[in-house]
Amino acid sequence: MNKQQHTSNQTGGIGFFGLLAIAFIVLKLVGYIGWSWWWVLSPLWLPILVVFVVAVPTIMFASFRK
């Protein structure tokens, strides 16, 4: 009988920016930092903004070259 082994390589998890956001949130809640919530949560939205800022001009440039 042949046994099939299922190996699953899962990636993901919380990541660097998630950990940074949690650290900022904890620091804000304990009163160690007095930043605005926009900056406290910036590790969550800043990478998305960077991808958007890079992707949109790249897509526009590629579409105009055709």
C-alpha cells in the first residue's frame, strides 16, 4: 500500500508590519506615545499605499507603451 504524505508549506502569519502595528497600539494604549491614531495604525495602511503608488504609474506606463 502506498501512503501519500501531505506536506503543507504555509506562509503568512502576522509579519513585520503587523507586529509593528501591535507594538504601536500597545504603546498608545499605555500612554507611552502620544501619536495620532493615523500614525499608530500606519504600519497597516502604509505598505498598501506604497504598493498602490508604485503599481498605478507602472500600469499606466505599460498601457501607454502599447
